[in-house]
Amino acid sequence: MQNYLSFLENSFLWRSRFLRVATIGIAGLLVQTLVFEILGFWLELVRPSTAVVMGAEFGIVTNFLLNNRFAFNNHSHAPFVVRFLRFHLVVLGSLFIQWLCVFIVEQLTTSTLALHGAYALGVIIGFISNYTGYRLWVWQQSGSVEKESPPTYGR
């Protein structure tokens, strides 16, 4: 694991905060999608629109922890709990869009393809607003100029 983190730290692509956030977002999306698929389609324990919300919560926690550790750890900012609450507030808009897209399609059809398309549309729309909110509010810097240097990973 340490070798992998060292590789990422020295990677040209990883030096871009936007690419780090996007990579972490993909990891969170995979978690969210897995929960969405398992609960909403494979096991059919809940409606797909409910599975979106449940999966999103798992994705939110995953994204927050990874972003906190790897994407926004190179400057001082608000306490952990405050950042976590801010993060939830930022992604609530995206979560609502995802839920609404799936809910509307769910009312019109039971087509798995249409439901997955609605899910994907909500995810795409939400990414832009989430990144902006992360950068400007969740990990808002307190007091000094932000450095766009590579993260240190706890060294």
C-alpha cells in the first residue's frame, strides 16, 4: 500500500487537485453504484429511487474520507466535523438531482435501462456542482493562501 501511495504522490496526474478529486469521486461513485445495484435491482429490497439515496450515503462517506486525506490535506481548514457537515450539505443538491431523475423515470417506466440512464444523468450533473462546493466551501482555506503542492500523506 505504501508503494502505491508513493507512486500516486509522484504521478504527474495526481498533482492536479481536480484529477485527484475526480479519481476519488469515481471511487465513491463505484461504492454508491454498487449499493444502488444490489439494493435496488439485484435483491430488490427497496425501490431504485430509495436505493439511490442509500447508495449515495455510502458514497458520501467514502468520498469525504478520501478527499479529506488525499485531495484537500495540504492546508489548514475547519475542524473535521464541520467539514463533514459542509460536505453533506454540498452533496445534498447532487443527491436530490439523482433521486429526482430516478424517481421521475420510476414513475413512468420499470425499464432498467431508463432507470440506469436517469441515474447516470443525475451523477453527471452533480459532479460539477460538487467539485465547486468542495473547493469553495468544504475545504475552504482559513487565513492563508492555498498551496497547490502535492499532498504529504501524513509525513
